[in-house]
Amino acid sequence: ADTVVSLRYFEADGAVKKAIAVVKKRSGPHERTIREFALEPGHGLHSGAPLREFRGVLTGVPEFHGRASQMM
């Protein structure tokens, strides 16, 4: 595969959110972070800061390990 993208749902702040990770791409350096993203009609795709305060997002069992949420 040239590109592998992993999409997951996770819960934070009482809402269902979406996470994206680009595990592999054909050229250039690999992105190693997992980020929250949103698809907005008329505005397209928006990605947030890396989800550094969460563990287990890709396994489907995320756990929050931070103090205050900095979500979109």
C-alpha cells in the first residue's frame, strides 16, 4: 500500500470525536502523531493538535491522562 490512514472514534468531554493517524505514506517523512479531525460542510477537513494526553486511541480503548482537554 502507498498510504495507510487509520480513522477512529473516541469519546472526550462527553462527545464522540474522530481521530486520524497516517501510519504510512509513499514519500516524505512519516507523521507519527494521532490527531483529532473534523469534516465541516463548506470548510473541508480540519485537523487539531496531536492527542498527547490520550493513550489507546488506535486500540479503541482511549484513556485520558491529562489535566485539561485542549480539543477542537
